[in-house]
Amino acid sequence: MTTQASDLRASFSKDLLSLDELSSSEFRSVLHLADILKTERQQRKFVHQVPGTSLALLFEKPSTRTRVSFEVGMFELGGHAVVLNSKEMQLSRGETPEDTARILSTFCQAIAARVYSHETLEKFSSGSSAPVINALSDRYHPCQALADFMTIKQFKKKLKGVAIAWIGDGNNVCNSLLIGAALSGANLTVACPKKYSPLQEALDKANYHADFSGSQITVIESAKEAAKNADVVVTDTFVSMGDDDQKEARLNAFLPNYQVNDELMSLAKPDAIFMHCLPAHRGEEVTNSVIDGPQSVVWQEAENRLHTQKALLYSLLRKPKGQKDKIVFGN
């Protein structure tokens, strides 16, 4: 790693559960470090910066991008990821999340968990002496938001003042995107049916940061109004994991008005980009012509999961000499 990258450091609280744990400068720092790590990877420089460290990577839900990016990220940083299926652990036999986290944090230097309930993460946090990373919960998905803003910065060359339109369900990704927009100074308009609005807690967190950054955070019902003159159009599945019993009701609520198609994209700026965290339900929240079209950057967005996860892990696991209580973060 270059001297420039290794000199990047600041501190923040030990967990990343929503994105609200970061200050604006810390948020920008991890994105900057991710840019450096991406460049070095492209140059085939795999300098191990956190050798001898281990990450407990726990899954209650299926995963592709999250699992692979964390595993590869730890490998390239010189560490090791221990992949755990909750059904194969004592958690499935009644051991509490607090007790599980307490022992995992004696073995590993960090815990990342992909869970159904955000409360499980909070219990891991209370029991763990190591940093706990939210690899997805029903409320937030901060790791995805980091990759999303890295992608926006990559294609728009800035974040402050960028107009982002979220179309569809006010879900976990949307909740963290709200906080990220407010931290970065971007303007975010969420278009969704009232019944599927973002979490009020997330809106409160976003509005707090927006008071300092100048971001404009708006929630409306009209997808067309949100997409008008947008720099970025973002969507996600209408039926998240755990919501399968609501599939019919959800599709009825979102289709056809919240589908991102050529007509909706035509309302955005001519150079607007389209983003989706994947996996996509083609023909539902997005059409093939959009996700496979020239404005789509979903594949670059997916790749950036690796770079932002490496930046996050590096910042959490690399501590200055003598530091015990604070966690290192890129600056």
C-alpha cells in the first residue's frame, strides 16, 4: 500500500450498524481510501496491511456479493474470514447473540453479520469487545451505501449537490442511503407509496446530518417527480428477503408506477446513471433495457463493494501503537 494510504487515519466508535456512526469527514475518508485500494488492486498490488487478523462472517440470510467481497477483502488485506452459518452454530440451539458475540470477539478482531432482525446486531454489539459490522439487516445496509456513494463519486466526480432519486420501497438500503446522502451533501428524493416509506429513525438521522451538510432530503409519492432532472436513479427489489408473504400486495402497490423503465429514465438528466444493489428482479422494479442499457453502472457498483469493504476493514483493524479503545479509520 502506498504511504498515502497508510497515513490515512482517524477514529470512530467501534461498530457500523447504520452509517450514522460516522461523521461527514470519516464518511469521505473511507470513500477516499476505497479509491486508493481500488487503484492498487488494478495495479495488482496486494500488500497485506492487517496480517494475522480474523473476521467472523456470520450469515442468517443468503448472500453473494457480501460474502465474496468480505472474504476476498480479508484475503487481500492479509487476514482471514471465518464464514459461519447461524443454523450450524449454537445460536440455533438457544445461545444468546450476546454470548455468541462475546466469545467470537475473543477469537476474531471483528464481526460482520447478515441478519433478519436489526435487534440481533444490537445484541451482538452489546456482547462483543470487537467491532460489529452490519452486513445487512431489516433496517439498514451501510456496506451497500458505502459502495453506492463510491460509485456515484466515480461517475459524477463529486457528491455534494448531486441529485439522487430513489424509486420504490423505502427499505434497508434506502435507509442507509438517506444517511449517506446527508453525510456527503448530496440531495436525495425518495419516491414510494406512503405505506412503504423509509424508517422514521433513518429520516431523523439523515435530517440531523443534513442540517450541517446542506443536503435536501425529501420523501414524495411521485416517481416521475423524483426522477425529473436526477443525476442518479436508484432502485431495489420490491420484495426483500423476509417479505415473501407480502409479495402480491407489494407488487400491486409498486407496479407499474414505480418501475424504472426507459420512460422514467428519460425524465432524468441525459447523463444520469442507473444503480441497483442486486440481485435484480427483472421485469419488476427494473426493465432489461435499463439495467443492461448504457446508463447502467450496476456492475461497477457491485465491484465497489469489495473496495469499500476493504477500506472499512483496514480502518477498523489497523490500530496505532498503544491504542486500545478507539478504532482506526481512514482520513
